[in-house]
Amino acid sequence: MLDPKDKMVVEAIRKIMFEAVPDAEEVIKWGTLMYQKKKIIGGVMVHKNQINLQLWEGARLNDPGGLLEGTGKSMPHVKFVTTADIRKEALKHLLVQAGRFASGAQE
């Protein structure tokens, strides 16, 4: 079970995901809430002190809002502690791009 605060964050991320990528499929893979189209968009990782939205093609995304963290080539993440950390428009910008990559539209 998720802590109520974490559940609020996950639900907010989920809502923004479907606003940005309405045709995303929500699945559980590797014990994690994941979103995909033809390819994986990303996944929500709940940690003890934060929640990460890992984006599969994150290193290829244009991130003018400076949300992405991490140095990995394929799975940078956006970190959230509370819903106040969610910058909706900047996050939607990333998710729209990630959805295009996952559909194969920007190969």
C-alpha cells in the first residue's frame, strides 16, 4: 500500500501522463507502474523519500524546464516528494515528447 501522500503524487503523475499521451497503455512490468505505446515511455518508481518518474528516452528529450535528473543514457528521471513538486506544463512537455518516441514517430 502506498502512503496517502505518495498516492496523491502517483495519481497526479498518472493524470498528467494521460493528458499528455492519451493513448498510453498503463501496465505493471518488473513490479513497477509503467506506461508504454509501441515502446516504453517510462515508469513510476516509489522510493522511501521520493517518487521518480523515469523516462525511457529521457536523454533524448528537450527539457527547457530543467526537470530531468541523472546521468544515465536512457533513463533520466523527474523527482517528486509532494504534489507541490509537480510542474505540470514542463512535465507535460517531456511526456508529449516521450510519447512520440515510444510510438516510433521520432526514430
